[in-house]
Amino acid sequence: MEGRLYIETQGCQMNAYDSARMADALRERLGLERTADPAEADVLLLNTCSIREKAQEKVFSTLGRWRVHKQARPHVVIGVGGCVASQEGEALRRRAPHVDVVFGPQTVHRLPEMIEQVRAAGRAVVDVSFPEIEKFDRLPEPRAEGPTAFVSVMEGCSKYCSFCVVPYTRGEEVSRPLDEVVAEVAALARQGVREVTLLGQNVNAYRGETPDGDAADLALLIHYVAAVDGIDRIRFTTSHPLEMNDELIEAFGEVPELAGFLHLPVQSGSDRILRLMRRGHTAQEYLDIVARLRRARPGLSLSTDFIVGFPGETEADFRATLELIDAAGFDHAFSFAFSPRPGTPAAELPDDVPAAEKKRRLQVLQARVQARFDAVSEAMVGTVQRVLVEGPSRRSPRELCGRTENNRVVNFPGPREAVGRFAEIEVTAALANSLRGRIHSIEETIPNVA
Ligand code: SAM
Ligand code: F3S
């Protein structure tokens, strides 16, 4: 069977990873090639996110728009995956009866069979179960697209923060075995990948089985990945402060391949709110972890997530969050207004911070973080940074782009042959969202590539 596949992805990097794996599986098993135009697709997939209400609403407006494709070409198959699918299951088809396949984050590998079933029987198929980790065993080897790649190492979350749907939509934590992850990284490295980002909803809770039946933690996995020939930069996301064990902190001092950048969500600087959020630590305990990380890796760049307007958050609680920005020295942050999610404990609390006040707090907080971000970018002007050259720049196809260790995009003129190599780049200017630079030197040989 041949045809075209259109995938729209909402939400986190885990979803982006799953979408790429779906495309791989559907190409291999059903011969579907990807298209960027939904009007010419035979299979349309929406990989959904339910972390906040806004994301969830978008699902039904997109599905509404897709109805015309099915009306025009009745053979079209429409599938919905991800967290909204997981949460709604059968109910999703009541609101959008033109959907043929509903699959969850843990059943993406069954998608080719599900689509074949729909085509053969003309009936809808729903499978949002949590069949442990068979997902990874049944997905084809990933195809590298450029010198950077994501590798999912664990699924789900068992932390149950009071505001969050992830444990309900993606299930409890399950880790992939150590040697399977290392084999996937090695396969990517053979295709020219130089930087991997180890992914998981709660990635530092990784406990992967070793061949002799022990459990490897994330620090051990990082040591193994760093030893893979060709892999010269490692990142991981997203972490929980409670899972920053000594070994992982020490890895920042011991593993030069580990980028000096960490995304460590804190959510709030108020101990009272942290308790209501069930984060399991205080603001001071978070700062202690940061201090230990910076002892292991001086100059570590730190990014975080914040929620403002959690139920009962007072002006004093909010000020404590602002104070934490400076105390921790965040370089970057994602920040969100609290959005009550059905089925979570925080949704039972009165959502008592008015929307306008949530918005104001968000703006104040974002301005504070942006000022720190800009100051760091400014201070980088004139310095030489190690950058992995990723490909043509988005702004101008005649330029190249890459990212610094602290995750800033740099655009610079240079030869196409530099792609896939590390280069020393002198930063010449700091713009709002990126840096400009010029090449100082380029690594001469690329490991693994003949
Ligand atoms: N473990 C991952 C993490 O910590 O990033 C996944 C959590 S979620 C995908 C990413 C962020 O969304 C969270 O850190 C939190 O700041 C935010 N978030 C989660 N639930 C939320 C809610 N109900 N309202 C607003 N923001 C929320
Ligand atoms: Fe969500 Fe907290 Fe886990 S934010 S993904 S329940 S660590």
C-alpha cells in the first residue's frame, strides 16, 4: 500500500519523538511517505497534548477542519494520538465521529495494524491501553535527520504533582533497558549524529535494566552514551529535582560530553505552594541542588518551568517565585498560567486567582527571566563558543546555524561541509532570540563518517 501521510504534533518533545517514530513505522510497514499538505494526505494524524486547556481545545478545532478532507476523499483515514486521545478514548469519537483511529502514547507502535484494520473493515479502532514498554521493541530503528537526535529512554511519570495530567495520560514510569538505549544511540551515531538528547517525562527517574539484571540510573546511562564513538554532546530533559542524585550531579563534573545546560523545573518559589503542588521539596532544597550542580560544573546554565496563579497563590507567594529567579540564576524559563486539568487533585481546589491577575504575574515573571537571558547573551558577545553545526539557518539558506552549549541558536556564514561538525564560533552580536557569529575554526574529521 502506498500513499501520503500528514502528521500534526502538539506539545512536548516526547510527542515530537513519537511522531517521528510513527512516520518511520508507517513508511516501513505501509509505504506511506510524509507530506506537508493535509489536502493530499491519505492518512492524517494528530498527536495531541492535554497539559493545559488551551492545547486540548485546539484538538477539536483541528479535527473540525480535517472533516472537509474526508468529505472530499472518503478513503482518508484520520487518527488521533497522544494525551488527549489517552484521556478521552472512545469519548473522543462522540465529539468527532469522523475519527477512525484513537491511539495513546503507549500504542503508537500498533498504528500500522490499526490503520490496516480500519481500511479492511471500515470500522473505527480505539486502543489507548498501557502495554508496558513493548512500544520500543516494535518500532523500527530510527532514521537520523541531521546531526542531532532525540532518544526516548523512559516513558510516563510516577510523581503525581497535584496539577499535572501526565501520570494519568502516559502512565507510570517505565524505562527502556540500558543496552537497547545504547544500541539506538550507536545506530544514530553511525548515521552521523553527534548530539543526543535523552528524553523522558521524568528522565532522571530512569532505571533501565542492565544485562546482568541490575538497574542503571541516568548517570550510568550518560557514561555509556558518552563512550559511543561520534557522540560528543549529550543533553537530557525533563528532570525532577528529587531525582537529581549524587551520581547525576557528579556526572556534570566527570563527563565532558554532557552539555553545561540543565532544564530543571521548579514551578514556584513559595514553600507553601510547592507543598500544595506536591513537588516534594522546598525552595531552599532546590537552591542547594543548584549550588551542588554549579560546584560540579562552574558556569552551568539553568532553565526551568514555572506555574503562576496556582490555587491560593498570594502576592507574597508570587514574590517568592520572583526572588528564586535571581537566587537560582535562571537563564531561561517556560512559564504558564495555572490551568485546572480534570481528574487532577489541584482541579478540586478553588481556581481563585483571576485570569487577569494570572496574566499580569506571567508578564512580570517573563520580563524578569528575559532580562537575565539578554544579559547572558550580551556577555557572550566577543567570546568563542563550541557549536555543533546543525544545518542551514532558518533566516537565510546561505547561512548556517547551530547551538551553543547553553542552548542558544547562533547563525553564521560558512561552508555546507561544516554541517555535522563542531566549530569554534566567535559571537559577534546578541539579537532577541539568537546570536550571530563567525567561524573561528572547524573540526577537521567527523568520527564514524568515511
Ligand atoms: N516532567 C515534564 C516537565 O517537568 O517538564 C513534563 C511536565 S509538563 C509537560 C511541562 C510543564 O507544564 C510543567 O513543568 C508545568 O510547568 C506545566 N504544567 C503542567 N501542568 C500544568 C497545569 N495544569 N497548568 C499550567 N501549567 C502546567
Ligand atoms: Fe507532571 Fe510532575 Fe510528572 S509536572 S510529568 S507529574 S514530575
